[in-house]
Amino acid sequence: MIKSLKSLALQLNDSQYIGQDVAITGAHINSKEISQGQLFVALQGERDGHDFIEHSIQNGAVAALVTQQQADLNVPQIIVKDTRKALFDLALLYRKTLNMPVLSITGSCGKTTTKEMLVSMLKAFGKVHYSHGNFNNDLGVPMTVLSAPQDADFVVIEAGTNAPGEIPHLTQLIKPDYAGITNVSASHLEKLKSLDGVMIEKGALLQGIQPQGKAIINLDDPRINAFAKALAVDQVTFSMNNTAADIYLYAQQESITALSFTVSVAKKCYEAQLNVIGQHNIQNTLTALSFIYALQLDIQSSLNALANYQPYKGRFSLVTLNDYVTLVDDTYNASVQSVKAAINDLATFKGDKYLVLSNMGELGEHAEHYHQEVGRLIKQSSIDYVYLYGNKAWMTLLAKEAGDHARYFEHKNALIEALQADLNKNQSTFSRILVKGSRANQMEDVVGALKKYYKEAAL
């Protein structure tokens, strides 16, 4: 809680505070989602946040950050030139008062899942404040910081980017004591241009680690590994196969509905159980565990706590449709690396394999290359049924590489009908359906249709 909003606000340049001093529990930009005791930030964009001030007050706002004085407002108001910048600057001021360890995660994919795993682990050791959902930009990070309670034992902040300069900007606010990059792969290339550009952008988080802090380094990623050599802080390393790492995968046991594996931490082995699937989730676990090791917390206790972890909807979550058919819902988004990881996991399934895939976004001039690359991987992976949707030019290129059994659909309903028809032909065969695609294509529609179809079939 920020006990005096007025004293914080008066430190802003070119600001005016009107009204009584109040305490706030944080800040929010959405009048529908604001919580009791928060500061409402009136942003100006396609919709003017000033039109929603009264609604925010009805939902619990105790003050408003505005660009012009509001008449007849019964809560304090801070008047500034730019509310977006002022939100960030307020968070900068409040960050100076936080004394608990601040941990931060970025990466091309897996950062939200890794963050949630880390939070699950840390809850075994104290009170954890963390970024909710993917609040990882210049709005979400300040809101996360401003809502951090002074009595939290740990703060975990996710940092995201899709353009040069965003991570360096966020790092000025986060000031991480511990930070790590999950991986560097082909995402947001439309603006970051190249994998080296992605590394430079993501690497800014590691460069901002505080002097006594530690960097979490993925030895399996050559760019991160090379970048780490120039860092001035101590490092904790992890790997899926490099036994020179502080933390590495020692062994793995087969299972189609969960993950069971052994991890080596500082040359000592620990057993881990996760109620999720996907080889990439083992790597996410190793990343999260590296933070625990860096903090010198108990490894076994953290792994015990991780057993309760449940993935977000749409993030490689496993759904049982009937005794024969399982569905992997990975519809939240689709970067190149996450698509490849999902296909590689589907390829290990012993039974009929169904892939429903839409195009990948934000690849700029590299889009054709990466869609063809994914097509070749599909062909190598011996996927039985392939259904494609989205950008026709890119998915047609992908289909040519994937093989004759890959079918492109301009309309989602036609895809769903074809998929259901094929499943009906193989009702007594163990089958797994993977549904994945970029956010813009809303592939969760396919997931919803399949759930409804099998629910009705069971009646």
C-alpha cells in the first residue's frame, strides 16, 4: 500500500494534486477491472479514459490520474500532461521504496509459464507479488510495481517487448535483483529485424541486474550463452543436456498425461512431478528452479510446491475429451519456437496425431521462410492429419512443405467440420489433437467447438 498518494504525486514534474491525501493499493487503466483502493489512470487512445472515471469510482477507485481537471469529482485527482508517462514515473518513484528481492523474466516464448511456475515455487517460502496474466509492457509493469505491498517477500515481474527499446525502458523501472531469459527465437521480427536484434533487446534486462544480483543463463541458447560472457554479475546456469550447468535435466520418465523427471542441482538429484505435458515445460521448470537456487532456497520444497501448478487456459493445457481422444489447447499464441516445440511434443504421441495450426504473426520479411521451415518439420514428424487456417499465402507455402495430407481452409467452420469427420472415422483409436495459432486467429474457437461436440456426443 502507498500510504500517501499526494507525497508521491508531488514528486512528478509539472503535476498538480487536487483533493485530500489518500492511500492507494495500486493503479489500473481499466475501469471494469479496477480494485477497491486503486488509482484510476485515464489513458487517451481510441477511447478516452476520462469518460470512464465515474465508472472506475463506482468500482472502487479512490483517485484519478488525468490530463485536465475534472469538475465535480469527489475523489482526489492528479493532473499531468501525459497520463501514460506519469503512470510509469509514479512507479519509478515507488520502486525506490521496495526492499524485497525483485525477480524478472523475459524471453521469446515460455516467459509467462515460467513466471507462473516460479510464483508457485516461491509461495512455499513467503508472500509473493507478481505480474498477473501477461501484464508485461509499459502499462502492465508499472501497474504491477505500484500494487506491490511493502510486506511482500518476493516480487516477480514479467517483461515483454515487440519493438526496440522497450526492455531497456522497462528495466529502468524493474531494477531486477535476479533476471533471466527463457530463450531467444524468431518472434517480433517485424520490428526487431533479426535474432541478434531479439538478443540485444532481451539482453537489456540482464544488463540491468543490480550489483549484488544474479543472472539466470540458458546454456542451450547460443546467443544467451555468448551474451552472458560480458555480464558483470554472478550467474546461475541451466540446461536440458549440458552437465556443466548448475541445474540440468538428469533423466526423464515417460508419461502421456504428466511430466516425471529427475533434475540435478549443484550435483544433487531431485525428483519432480508436473501435471502438465510438453518437453518445453521441463525447460521452463529448470528456468524457474534456477531462480530458487540463486536465492539459496530449498530445492525440494520448491519442487513439492510446483506439483500444484496448473497452466493457464490456452497454454499447452491438456483436455480429455473421451476415453480415446485428448486435446492440447495451445491457442494463446504462436511464435516459431513454440510451434516447433508443440509439434515435437505431438510427434511423440503413440496414436493418431491431429494438428490444427494457424499462421504465426509479427515475422515481417522472414514470414515465408519460417512458415516453410515449420512445414518441413511437420513432414518430418509424421503427423497423421494436418488442418491449416489463417494467412492464405503463408499457409499455402507451409502446406506445400508439410506434404499432401496437409489441408488449408479459408473458413474455420469448414476446418472444424473436416476435423470432426476424420475423428468420427477413428472413434476407437487413441488420438491426440493439438490446436495452436497466433492470437489474431482466435483458434480457441476450434477448441470450444470440439469440447461442445464431445460433450453432446456423451449425452
